[in-house]
Amino acid sequence: MSTIVATENLSKRYGSRTVVENLNLRVPEGAIYGFLGPNGSGKSTTMKMLLSLIQPSTGEVQIMGQPMTRSTRRGQLGRIGSLIESPPGYGHLTGRENMRIIQRLLGLNDQQIGFAIATVRMQGQMDKKVRNYSLGMKQRLGIAMALARQPKLLILDEPTNGLDPAGIEEMRDLLRRLAEGGVTVMVSSHLLGEIDKTATTLGILSGGRMIFQGTRDELFSAATPDVLIRCSDPHRAHAVLSSGLDSRLDRTERSRHRRESHGRRHRISRRRRNRHLRGPPRRADARAGVHGPHRRRRAVNRERQKTTTAGKVLGNLSPAAPKTGKKKLRKTKITPRQRTLLLGAPALFTLVAVGTVCARVWLRRSHVEQGHVRVASSLIRPSERGNR
């Protein structure tokens, strides 16, 4: 089977961060290639490099036997359809108007536009505005735009993202029909169960590196299930099993064992510390009913508290006071600053009031003398206006 997409040591770096590293991709012609990997593994970056949307740091891309460069990009993209990240389209226009824009930009005829619309089964939805489309309808409209030029290679970046079960099933049928029509489909996803139902060839990407590439049968034959053994001493069991088998310590079990051993040592050390603090009882403490340093410290603190409380009560009592325990009233001392504030506040208030009255009188006389009758009349009381 011939290869329609091939890469040689393809890499992409942003500063010191490597997104894709030494990727050797092989996409067979006429197949549905499932490009798998977790979020952030470099799937979208790889697809953008295949379409020459971003330039690779190192490596080479070949599409249909020809290198994809800036000089050959225009001719190569005429045979490639793509839908990267989000479906295109103007929301204020209808689906038919958006397809007419694609027709004018690419110089296509009506038969090609009608074939693309019929392929995604959107004949009855083309007179609606795109902003009123559901996410599945927007995805199908984007695929129709990619299929309008009748490409040999279709690159789709997570086309089932955000679709409901009915939309996912429609997308599966669409990909199968396109593959049966001779179109090579490269579709990315982070769900193995979803790609496994449609893809014939799988490529798994992790951390920017290709960790597997082949058919579904080759994947399941290479993957052998692990047997997890849980025991009280994982390190000793690992030492015994590693002599004849390929065994390793699981991280979760290792951390659990470390937590349990740490907790056991912590409990033992706490018991030893408590035993050391208690110590042998002394005679004086035994007579007083106190045992151990911490209990002795607690008793001393209680005695200090009693003595402090008694001193406060006795200090508040006057020597000449009667035995009834009546407290003596204390005189509050006023500092010179407080005395100045107490005496100066009324004087300051009086000064402000007198200044306000004088200012009002002066304003009234000055306005009358200058002939500003309208302004001065607003300062005269209503009873005085009649007399004037």
C-alpha cells in the first residue's frame, strides 16, 4: 500500500520547549488514520506542519510524494481539505451564502458545491443562519467546505469534540463513506474507544513522540495486560519476582506503603516521647497527686493563675474599706494633651460659628453696595425682602 503522507524526523520547538520531536509519520493511501494522544501531546501542531501553516524546526514533510514547502504549498493545498481546531463560517450568513463564498474563492462549479452539501447531508439546513446551527451542524458545514474541492486527503482535528451521541454516530458514517469513496482521512482524537470504531490505522503520540504506529491488531498484540500484586512488603516482593520476571514497583502502591510505614514510625515515636515525658513519679508530686513533667507544669500554671487572680482582687481593695468588700473608686488621670483637646474643641467650634456669621454679613453688605441685587437678594431672609 502506497503512502500519501510521510514525515522524516519532524520536530517543532518553541524556545527551549519541544512540542514535537523526531516524528516519522506514515499515512497509507485510502485509509482512515486515527491520530491519538492526550491533550497537549502535539497533534494539532503536527497537523499544522503538514498543512504548512507553521514551519517545522527540523525535518521534512512529503504529501503525495512531493515535499511540502512554501514554494509548493499552493499546488499541494489544492488537493487537501482540512478542518483544524474550530469549524469556519460567518455567523450572520446562511450556510448557502458561506458555501457560495467558498465557490468564488476557489473557482468551483455548482456541481462540486452540491456534491459536498449532499455528502454531509445538509440539503435542508442551508437556508438557516450559521449562528443558529448546532455544533454538529457547524462541524458538518466545515467538512462540506473542506470537501468542496474534492480532495484526495482530508485532515480533521477532533471533529467529534463537543458532539452528542447522535452527532458522533453521523460523523462515523460520514468518515466511512468518504473512505469508501477513495478519500484518505486523517482524524485526530484523544479517545481510543472512539477512533477504534472507525480507524484502520493508528498512530499514538505522547509528549511529542510517536510511541506506536500500525493497525489495531498490531496494537492489541503488542499490549499485554499487567498483573498487579498487592502485599505488605512491596520491596521484598519486587526483589523476589525480578529474578525471573519483568516486575516493577507501582507508584501508587509504593507511595501507599511509604505513607503506612511513615505513619507506623510516627505512632511509635509519639508513644516513646509520651513515655519519656511521663517519667518516674516523684514523692512530692505523688503526694500532691501530680505525675510527670507535663502534668506538673499544668499544676504550676494553675497555681500561678490563682495567685494572680487573688493579687488583683486584693490590690483593688482599699486598706480602709469595710469588710463588705466594696471597691474603691479610682480617679482617672488626664494627660496635658487630652486636657488641651477637651478645652480647645468648644473654643474652636465657637470660633468657626462666629466666623461663618461674620462672613455672611460681609457678603450681604458687599453685594448690596455693588448693586448686585439678584445675588444679594438670595442672602436676605424672606421677611426682609418686603421691607427693601
